[in-house]
Amino acid sequence: MTARRKPSAAGAESGPSFEEALAELEAVVEAMEEEQLPLEDLVNHYEKGSALLKRCETVLKSARERLELITLRNQQENALDSAADTPHGGAPPQAEPEDDLDDDDDIRLF
């Protein structure tokens, strides 16, 4: 059984789903590679493929942004939960920084 997407006004108007656009793009590329097409048909296929590629990139960018928002929201919720679990609602105690002479060589992520 396949999952159904909820139709949205913006999503329905903007174009095919990612999977549909990718499948169609693959078909266009295959036709361009396999068939002996006249120049005008090749140009039309290229134009259609370019539009499908743009659609795929747009959908991927939107998905990436949504995932980043979800991750950020989860991090914020975890931080709030951690703060609530500490005594007096304060930040957890932090260790004293070490006196390293090679601080410039440290790799810091945050």
C-alpha cells in the first residue's frame, strides 16, 4: 500500500512530486542518450529536463529546510528539558577550562 500525501493548494499548483519529477527526468535523459532525435527534439528534451531538475532541487531544498527546523526545535526542547531538570532551573555546572598552551590547535564545534 502506498502512502498518500495530503493535497495542499501550493503543492498541487507548483508541480509534480519529487518522485514523479525524478522519474520523468530520468526518462528524458534516457531518451536523449538512447534515441537518435532531431536537434529541435533534443533542445525540447533539454528544456524539459532542466525544468524537472529545478523542480527536484526546489523540493529537496524545502525538505532540507524543514529537517533543519525540526532538528533546531528538538535541540531547543532538549535544552529546556535539561534546564528544568537542574536544581533551581539554572544551567548545569561547567568544568573549569584547562590551562593548555596549545589552545590554538583545539578544534571546537560550538
